[in-house]
Amino acid sequence: MWFDKNLEEIFKELSVDIVEGLSSSEIEVRKNKYGLNKLATKKKKSILQLILAQLNDMLIYILIVAAVISALIGEISDAAIIGIVIIINAIVGVIQESKAEKALDALKKLSVPKAIVKRDGKLIEIESYEIVPGDIVIIDAGRYIPCDLRLIETANLKIDESSLTGESVPVEKDAKTRFESSSVPIGDQKNMAFMSTLATYGRGVGIAVATGMNTQIGKIANMLNEENDSKTPLQKKLDETGRFLGFSALAVCIIMFLIGMLQKRNLFEMFLTSISLAVAAIPEGLPAIVTIVLAIGVQRMIKNNAIVRTLPAIETLGSVNIICSDKTGTLTQNKMTVTKFYCDGSFEEINKLNLQNPIHKLMLESFVLCNDASYSQYKETGDPTEIALLSAGVKFNIFKEEIEKIHKRVDEIPFDSDRKLMTTVNYFDGKYYVITKGAIDSLLNKCSSIYMNNKIITLNDEDRNNIMEISNKMSYEALRVLGTAYKIIPSEHVEIDSLEKDLTFLGIVGMIDPPREEVKDSINICNSSGIRTVMITGDHKNTALAIAKKLNIAENESQAISGIELDNMDDEDLSNRVDDLRVFARVSPEHKVKIVKALKSKGYIVSMTGDGVNDAPSLRIADIGVAMGITGTDVAKGASDIILTDDNFSTIVSAIKEGRNIYNNIKKSVIFLLSCNIGEIFALFIAILFGWSTPLSPIHILWINLITDTLPALSLGVDTGDPDIMKLKPRKSNESLFKNSVVYLLLNGLLIGTLTLIAFTIGMNKFPDYKESLIYARTMAFVVLCISQLIHSLNMRSENKSIFQIGIFSNKYLIGSIIIGILLQISLLTIHTLAVIFKVTNLAIQDWIFVILLCLIPLILNEIIKIFKRKFSR
Ligand code: ATP
């Protein structure tokens, strides 16, 4: 047992030096010995299993039966072609699925949490699966515990162990706890931290004692079944639509078969035709195409700094109409610089600070000591607010590492965005100094005196008003304001609750944090695309409003509200006012939940940003939770739908744009596939109804299905985005994929079917001999059906823009697919062996010209309709 051993024993057993950590060479040895720090996952399917899964489908069974029957009655070439279709279908299916899966796997890898470890004497951040037993691991609030740890050091560390023990209240941890007994339940092992639990408060250091499947969670979850890949609402809807269309197609085929029987047609041919048509008309490729398009979209988004953690998020993104954004770091650069101070009666530029004045000196030292960041010429780590304070110290030759050696930190209460304060206790010269820094309003509530004119005097109302006035002045200039206060206590052992109390006020500083340059443009884009931007910040109302005005988020004070005002509103009040509000200042994470609820109650689709542990609830209830990749905690990331790897507001806007485009592209593929299918059904159905010969043989139908359902449909799915997409209003979340498209889809289907029949009829009158004419007519119908569908794919690229406006060649994949399709079609007719197998013949040159003209008709008609659409919409 690790919890009942003493630390020396553990260090010896794991042979590690606590100061230096493990050495690089030792890590290699241990990696080989213990393997990666990962939980085993479900085994991946083999290629053979994937292929078999593709074949396990009712339609394929029917096709196999059809192939066998064809072979039995001597139609060997039909049987062979059906066989080839089955194989190609399976291969395409496997490729599509494994591509989609790979993309999703890559995604999962991207959101693997990182861990901070001490190796070769240095602190470094590594992927948590690289941890080996013996590693010294640093824990801070918001991080996942990456493996089982025996704690060496803790400062108010609390860990949420619900994933392991089911206990929902975070457990307080204490490295100093000793156990005599060796049978202590996991939940009580206070000197241990366990893999996949979450640090919610404080910080600590631990030594890795078990990794991977040897951890407690590894033992329980012997085999971690990865969560079932959830389908997106669109995928679910499409499944339903697919099923409906499938049944309808089947019904049409059966009716056709019955009519054929009544007309005493060749039963075998009718059987094959019906089956082929069923195979062609049932959009079985649709789900795979949608997954691929979504997965490719996800990849594209990663390149633009947004990691989408769940596929449904992509769709929701397209309908977001409110973006709630943090201020610091997301709208602003998070590069803070202290510019002003107020201390001992003087309100000046920071360079006027006078270290000869003991109060000035004490103020600056307090800001440096009550600080978790580190700062040197070469490297800075930590919270930018704190870095700014250290950098101000360095300018006056006050270095944290040096003064911290003399003023040793003995206790602390970490910063949290509810209290908006941070406190340390430092021992110096026989005394214990309590130093608190934080937001002025919170800090003043904890102060009872002020250090001025070399005296500590009672803090009266006038002083308070004066301080607030100066703080307001700073915040009107968009400065972030931070104050500090202190007191001396007799002993280190003071109740933690009584530390932030009766403090002596020292002074305040104001720091600038310029807005990010690109953000203003992004907000203007939002304004013109029906998306409202709302700023939610822990910062002061005036500071927040000043920046909001600069960025065109808000215009006047009535659009800003503070956390205290929010507290005085019930949900209904807020919901009544929420439409007018653009800035929520001095809010704590709980307020964020209230705000999201109010916005959602008004029917908005809300995206909300967050980074801290306490932001998780609001990220979860927002339609799109957005976590910060750089400053965000693992908890926030775990609760989010999207992670911004650059913490930048503009990335949210480009993700929304991408989301809209992806949705549109899926729509294009689906409508394209369906209009083609309708064309095929229509041509055959009409011919059979009127007692004509069937215009296409079964293998023609299967072939066309192979050519159009794959490459062109996929290429439409990855079409270039519409540059004007952000000029449109957001799509309603419950809007049907077929909105405004049913008539379009039917008409185009009917048009393609009619053209096919025209070609067939003309072909039938070519020769006196019926048989000769039939082959010729079928060839013409076959060519028209196939090529007109390929060309029709160009129509799908925009609802009202001309293909020449978009640029014919701007989707190279689509052009490539069309060319490949046409070349294959030509080779079928011109290569003798293929022509024999497919029962086609080459066309005379004038007939080629004629069919090509027929194939262009859908393009020409659609272009004409688009001209009217553009005129009309203007
Ligand atoms: P946003 O929510 O937009 O990121 P924010 O960073 O200002 O805004 P918080 O981090 O919750 O929000 O900070 C709220 C307030 O707490 C700040 O205005 C500041 O006064 C104070 N504060 C911020 N960081 C610290 C810190 N490290 N120590 C003490 N006080 C801090």
C-alpha cells in the first residue's frame, strides 16, 4: 500500500530524487518497463471485420441473391458486375469509415490533458500518458490528476473524486496524514490522489506511484469502453429520412415489379431492374458521407485553432445567435502592464513610485509576494495579471525569488473568481505577514485601516470614497484595477477564515490590457450576421464598459450590469431585461449560469466561454460551451464542446462560420443525392407504366449509383465556403434540412428523368431493327442519366449564385470527380470489351453532341432560375 508507507521509503522504492525528479535516461528505462500511462481501450476492428460489417446489410444480401440468380441463368457478365459493385461498395464504405474514425481519433488525442512534472531538476509540461512511476507531479486547481499519486506537499488541496468513489463533495487532501492501518478505504486516503479525479481547489505536489492500468481506476475499469459515439441531431434526422426514403423506394420498386408482371414482361429482367433500382434509390451512402463531411470539417477547424470535441457541436455552431465571451485574454490580449498607482495619497504614473517611501515599498513588495507567477528576462509563467505585477517589481529591482527567500510563504488562500481575492501568509523577521490582493470592492470590505503618512489609521468613509473614486477613474480609462492590503498576526496557526479580515489598506495599481486587434472586425461581422456579442467578465463595470465601447459591443452605460445588480433580480426580471444588456461585469461563475438560462429562455442559441473550474456548469448548460486552450483548466475543457487553442474571440466567429458552411455542404450533398435518385426512379417508373422497354439495364443503374453517390457527393460535402455566409442570419436550430428545397429537389429529379426518357425515345427510332435500336437507346439514356447528374452537381454549389460567380474551378475535387466520371463513361462506350459487358455501343458523333446538349440543360435552366432568384432577393 502506498498510503501507509512513509515518504522516504517511497522515494527509495521508486528510486527518485525529490529535488531533481527523474533523469531522462531513467525515464526511458521506465517507459519500457511500465508502458504508457493509459487505460486500455476497446480493441479496434480489423480490416476484415470492417469489410464484413459493410456486407452485413439487407440491400447487399439482395444484391448477392441477384448475382447468384444471374449466374445460374447464364447471365455471367451481369453476375460479375453485381459482384464488382458489391466489392467496390464495401471498399468505399471501409475507406470512408476508417477515414472518419481516424479523424475522430485524432480529435480525442488533441484533448488529452497535460501534466506538469519535475524532471532533470526542471518543471516541464508533458502529455499525461508519458508519466512514469517515480515522476514528481505538480497539481493545481482545475487539473486532472494524471495517475495515482502519493502526495508530498499540499496547500488547501481539494479533489473531486466522484469519478472514482461517487462522492460528489470534493475531498480535502493533506500530505501530512499518516495511517497505521493498511486497510483504509480509497475515499479516506487523504495523502493520495487518484488518476482521473479532479483538483478543484488549492495546489499540491505528488509522486507517481501507479500508472495506466495499475491505477485504482484502471483496476476498476479493467476495460474502458469508450463512450458510444453519439450521433448528431442532423445524423439522427437523416437516418430517419433515409429510412423513409428507403421504404418509399422499395414500395415503388415493388409496384414496378407488379406492373411489370401484369404486363407479362420478362420476370427475371424485372426482378433485376427492381433490385438495382432499390439499391440505387436507397441513399445508403448518406450517413457515411455526413460523418466524413463533419469529420473533415473538424480537421479544418483544428487548423483554425478550434478543437471541436463533439460532432453535434458543429451543427449547433451554425445556429448560434449569441456569443457570451470573457473579456480578459479572449477579447483583450491578456498582456498586462501596470501603468498607474495610488498609494499614500499620491495618484501617479507607475514610474513615479518612490521606494524611499516605506508605504510605496511595502505595497509593491506585497504585490510581488502575494503572487504565484514567475518572471525573468527570458521566461514568464503564470497569470498575466500577476506577471504584470512582477514585471513592475523588477523595474524597481524587487525580484520575487530574492524577497521570497527572506519572506518565506507559510500559508495561502488561492485566488478564486468568486472572492476575487488572493492571500498569502509570509514569515519575516519573527512576524507573520498576511498579504491580500484583489478586486478593490472585495478588498475594501476586508479592510478596517489604511497605512498613510507613516501611520496606520482607521479607514473612514471619506477614505473609502476617495479610493473608489480613484479606482473608478482608472477603470474609465479601461485599466484593470487591483489593490493590496496586509496585517501582522502573532502565529502561523490562525483560522483560515480570519485571515482575510481587519486588513490595513496599502494601495492600488491600474494596468492596461489592450483589446486584440482582430476582435473588432470579428464583432462587426457578428453584428452584420445576426449574432450578438455579450461581454461577461469578472472585471470592474467601468473597465468592462470602456473596452466594450472600444470594440462596438456596447454603446452606453444602460447596457452594462454588475453581478450585485444581478443578485437582486429574479430569473424573470433578468429574462425581461436580457435583450438590452451587452456587458455583465463583476460576475462570478454562478452568475454565468443565470445569464445563460435567461438567454436560453428567450430562445437564443447561446455560446459561452470559460476557463476556470467553476465555469464548468455554465459551459455545460450553454448550447456551445467554449473553453480556453491556453489558460483553461482541464475541468473547463472537459465540460466544453469546443476548445480554442489560441483563446481568441475571433476563433469563435470563424468556428461559427465554418459550422454554417459545413451544414450547407451537407445539405448540398444530400439534396444532390436525392435529386439524382428521383431522376432514376422517375425514368424507369414512367417507362414501365407506359409499357415501354426499360430504358436502363440493371447494371447501368448500379454503375450510375457508383459514379454519382461517391466522389461528386463527397466533393460537394467539402465545397469551399460561401464568402457571404456571414451576411445571413443564423439558421433556426429546428430548421429542416429540406427547407425551401423539396420543390427544387423534385423538379431537378423530374428534369433529369425526363431528359433520360427523351434520349431513350429518340434512340429507339434510330434503326429499323428493334434490338439494335434498344441497345442504342439504352446507351443514350445511360449516358444522359449519368452525365447530367454529374453536371447537375455544379448547380448544387449555391442556391442563387451562378457557377461562374463562384468559379467553376474553385472546387477542384468536384471538377475532378466530374471529369473522372465522364472519362469512365466514355471508356465504357469506346472500349470494346467494356461495351460488350455493359451491353452498350458507341454513339455516332451527332448523337454524342445531342446527348451532351441534353446533359447541359439542367445547368442552363438552373442558371436561368438563379438569375431570377438574385433579382428577386434584391
Ligand atoms: P474574465 O472573466 O473576462 O476573464 P477577469 O479575468 O477580469 O475577467 P477574474 O479572473 O475573475 O476575471 O478576475 C476578477 C477580478 O479579480 C479582477 O478584476 C481583479 O480585480 C481580481 N483578480 C484577478 N486576478 C487576480 C489575482 N491573481 N489575484 C488577486 N486578484 C485578482
